[in-house]
Amino acid sequence: LWDGDFEWQSAFADQYGWSEGYGFTLGNPVVGPTCRSGLKCARIPPSSFILGIGMSSAVAALYVGGWVKPDAGDCTTIEFVLLPDGIVNDAFEAPVPPTSVEPGADGWCRYEVVAPQRDAKSFVYIGVPGGGSGAIADDIVLRRATDADADRIQRIGAWVPGAELAA
């Protein structure tokens, strides 16, 4: 997930596609000015999620970041999590918190975190829980963290979910 864009389908490619369930297919791609990047992004329907398959670094922390525009509500209504692969249990789930509770003037929420290194591949999960009304995700990145990332961004541990997500 180095470049932040959304591969819509890829059985065998340089970068895996995002998934909305089983298989490597993104069912709700969006193109154009609706996207924050202006290129490609993904619509997440209510009570649904997208899952990006990424790699990890066994020797360095990981930077996870991206933008999500909830159709309604504040930034804490979105689930944004770095997941372990579930096979090699060398890591734990790492919530990716919003940088503020309220969306910016453009309606977009920024999410960032620096997570500990892990040996196995990782997944980026972005979900809209049952009570949500949908969202758009764009410019999602998972990469090796730099020293500047570690100085600027909080590390795991300070995230508090909104009331709806906590329930």
C-alpha cells in the first residue's frame, strides 16, 4: 500500500487490490472529484468494510495513514485498524486514530499512527459500523515509518472510540 491509491482488482499483480469480503475486488470504486486525491477512491457502504493487504517490516515501525470522509457523524464513527495476518501471531491489532474528532472544513478526517514492527504481512481495515451511513476512503498508506513520522505522530495507545463504535 505504498502509493495510497486503490487497485480495483488484481489476482496476481505488483500490488494486491482492496477487498470487500472474499477475493481481490473493490466493489464500489469512485473516480474523479469526489475523491480527495482527485483520482481513485473507495465508497464504503453502511455496515460494511474494505480490507487492504499490505506488507510489514521486521526491523522498523510502520506508518499507517489515510483519509476517510464519513457521510454523517464525526471522525470517531469510522473503524480504522491495522490488523495482523492471523497466521503468524507476532503482532496485535493497532487502532489508527483520527487526528481530530471533527472532520475538516472539506468533510475529510485524517487518520495516522506509528505501529510497532511485525514479521508477517498486515491488513488495513476500514469499516463503517452498523449505525453508520457510509463513507469514502482515499489515499491510504502503509509503509515503513521514518524518524520524522515517529516524532510527529502519536504511537499506539491513546485512541478512544466514539460512543457508537464503543457500543
